Amino acid sequence: MKKRNLLLPTIILLLSAAALWLLYSSGDGPASAPVPAGRAWTGIELPTPPYSPVERLRAKTVAGNDKFIVETREREIRGPLQALQRLFLEPGSPEAVDGYEAVTTENFKASPFSTSRTIPLCQAPGITATGEEGFAPPSLDRASFPEGISGSIEPVKSLDRAQLKVIGISEREELIEIEVLFSLAGSAGTGEHHQWNGEAVLGWNARERKFSSFQTRSRRHVQLAARPFRDVTNEALGANASYRDILLPSIDHFRGRLDAAVGIGVYGHNGLAIGDADGDGLEDIYVPTAAGLPNILYRAGADGAFTDVSRESGVDLLDGTSQALFLDLDNDSDQDLFLVTEQRLAVLLNDGSGRFLHLEDAVAKNAAGTATPLSATAADYDLDGLVDLYICSYVFWRGGSNSAGTRLPIPYHEAHNGATNILLRNLGAGRFENATAASGLGANNQRFSFAAAWGDYDGDGYPDLYIANDFGSNNLWRNRGDGTFEETTVDAGVEDVGAGMSVSWEDYDNDGDLDLYIGNMFSAAGQRVTGGDDYKVDDRQLQSVYRRHARGNSLFRNSGDGTFEDVSIESGAWFGRWAWGSDFLDFNLDGHEDIYVQNGFLTNSREHDL
């Protein structure tokens, strides 16, 4: 009898969950969490209410269960594409030519792989970059194409690297168009380094299962007199046991040796902080590490070598640290440390000699609530002479308000259920108060924020704030100059939707105002899946948002009137692979700011598709 009473409610519950699943998947269910008025994507909503049975079911869904035709086709052409890739790598090799002929139709046609129509892109000592356009329609037959490749990469006799990456597949009856990015690199006998990047479209004959055409769309050529950098890491750090024992081993090495309760993550180490800790005029390096491993302070020597002084300096914390900043927090003219760790925000005051004191009550212990602080950015936003801090939060601590330790972003393209970010106003003496609500930054503030950066984009003397969000559009907050902010994202034209992971401000075009660069996610597989006609979402506007999500980085040029122009595509700045961090720096000292992008992701050992 007891079993029967238990069984009936269980059946009812399962049937209810199934009904909800059908209701929501049909697109007729309740709307998602409301999006603030005035945002450009307000009309794009997924029919998934927070904490519904659908959410729990989706959490258990194995990735790849949805069958996308474009991915089935990508797997079909993977082997032939590798044969074509080998031809680029070894165009004069008989084996490579044989493999190429085996995957192309007898009537295969290709456009020339180079053109005489060139555009100068960069000219500086040791560096020349040109763009090529106006490629002729396919005219080379199958036999002529390998020779055409060889002639187009002179003076390089053979390439060191050749990569073809599929980003789009379009069905055209028997002919399938395949969009690819290509990257080729090699060194000439004189030591010059050459690189060619571009886009092309391949024709695929579905009946013969072979390539039928190759059309080059664009190509860029970079020539370096010599490799511009030399790796001196081992010379600088190799004498330190901490470098050999902590920084060189992989995360997998430590995950197999540290107690699982430590919670060591899979993302590796978390960047660097550079500053003169001991006031000797040389820049020192502070290295945050994963949970259970000590943070490391390397003191610079006059000979270019560094010495580990972590313990004697009092900075060898074992907390998992996601970011560190060297800042003068108490206005005593030395470099203090601000640390963002998994469960607290830490202030370490410098005594002037490179020894640090942990100021326990600098930030209220509950300032972050149950959120996991992720990153910090500093500026004197109220111009009172004290540096303030903005903290980006992401999800929630294990054991916090969310027992699962995280929340799925709902809806994925415009989530509003992440942890809240924090504005810390400096009160002096290294102590801070939470000014999030008083400043107006408490609104629209649960966005799975990854990073933020301060920059005075409107030239009024007060630093404004741009926030990069991982699941949804980003935020631009204009500083009113009275301690409060107003959101101007839409009006300024910078509502970027691209899995934002970094932000940088700089005047890249030298016109006197700050431009904006956002590091996002580029995924070739994401581009294909979201771009296919068989994509499961019928709403084309929503589909375009998802496709933008995987497109890559964004560059916005300041128009000087409070608005920005998106120049990501035309500038070529969009392609940064899976970008975690980015910054501007004039590497070649030509007076123009260049962009450095930190990227990478763990991929399946058999696939390299990100």
C-alpha cells in the first residue's frame, strides 16, 4: 500500500515534466526571465523559465544528441580536407599530389592562389603586411593547382604549418559550398618568416564525394625579417624550484596529486601581475596559481634573472587566485597587491620594502555574498585621489546559494541569473566600501561577467566602464561625474554579443579618442552549426545572435560623438581564436597600437576544431 501511494505521485510528476517539456520545446511556454527595457535583444527570448523541469533535463543532455546536417557533412569531408591540407604543406611532394588528386574530381577547377591586386596594410622596420583581393574565378585545372600554390608562397620553398578550418557549409543540391579559413606559415632560406592567412570557398560534389572547385576570396601576407621574439623564460626563471615544480607541470599533474577537496580547476594558471614590489626600479612578477598551490612573487635582478621571494614577502597564499593587481591602494607611493580569490577579496599592503601585510578587514567578508569573484579592474572613478575597484563575478561558490555550485545561463543568449558584480569605493588606508547600489551599477547586474575595463570614452575626464559578459550582450556604463553611472550600451552601439572574456581601451586610429576591443569566443564548429539551414531554432534573429556568439572578437571605433562603429570585420581584428585576454601594444614602435590576443582551449585529442 505504501509503495502504491509513492508510485502514483511519481508517475504524475513524470507526466507533468514530460508535458512541460513538450510545451516549452514547442515555443508556446512561459517566457524567460525578463530583459531590461531598452535593450536591443529584448524581443529574443527562449521559452525556458528559471529552474523548470526543462532546465534539469537539459543539464543531463549529452552534447551532440542534436543531429546537425552540417556536422555530418563536416565529418564526411574531414579526411579529404586533410589531403588538401597536406598539398598546401608539401605542394611539390608526389605523395601529397596523389592524395590531392584522389579527393578532387577530374574537372576540378581552382582560382589562382595569389593576385596582383594588393593593398598595403603595414610597413615598419622588419615587418611588411599586404592584403590581396580581386581573385579571378576558378580557371586552373587539377594538374595546375599544385604548381600555382608553390608559386604563390615564394620565396618559401616549403611550409612549416598549413591549416584549413571549416567555418560554414551550405547545401546547393548536388553542389555543397564549404567556407574555410586557411593559415600558412614558413621561413625562407635567408631567415625571413612568412605567413599567409585568408578565406576560401570549396565546392564539394556530393555524388562523387570529392572536391570540385577552390575559390580564394581573400589573402593577407605578413613578412618578418626575422622572428620578432626570443623565448627567454628558462633563462629568467629556470633557477627557481617553484618554476620547475609548480609552473611547468600541467594541471592534470596536480589534479592527480592534490586532495579533490582543494577544488583545483582545469583552466590552468591565472595570468600575471607586473609591478615594482621592492621599489628598486625593476618590474617584478607575481603569479597567481590554482587552489592548493602557493602564489609566487619573482623579484627581478639587474641581470634579467628572477628570484622567488614569495615566502619572505608574505604573499605565498594557497587560495585559488583568479587575478592579482599591483596598485598603490593607500597612497603611500609603493605597490600594494589586490587579490581576487575564489571566496574572498584580499588586500595586501606593502611596507615599502617589498614585504606585504594582509589587511583582514579591508573588504567586508560578505561583500561578494555567495558569488565567486573572477576578475578586477581599477580606476579612480570619483576622482577623489584614491583608486577604486570593480569586481566581476560569474557564478556561485560550492555550497552557496546554489547547491549545484553553478547555474546554467538562462536564457543562454541573454542570461540574467549569474552572480552580481561589485563596485568597491576606496575609503583610504586600504579599506573599501561596497558602492554598487549607490552608484547605479546594481541594475542589470547578473550577467555572468568575465572582465571589465575603465576608459573615458566621452572625454569628460571621468572613467567610464565596459563589462564583457559570457552569456549575453555586454554593458557600457557612462560615468555621470557625481558618483553614479547610466547605461548607454544600446545608444552607443556597443551591445556586443559574443561570449565576452576581455576588454581593452585604446586609441588605435590615433584620432584622439578611445576605441574599444573585446576578446570573445571563436569556434569553427559553432559557426557551422549555427549557420546551417537545419539549425533547430526557427527564429532567424535568434539564430544570428548564436552565430555572432561564435564569430570572434570585436573592434569598435569611437566616432567622437558618444557612439561607436563596429569595424571588426573590415579591420580583420575579429579572428583571435578562443580569446581569453587581449591588450593593445605598439610592438613594432611605428606609432600605431597593435593587438595581442591570449587564446587557447582544451580540445579532444583527435579534434582541433576551436
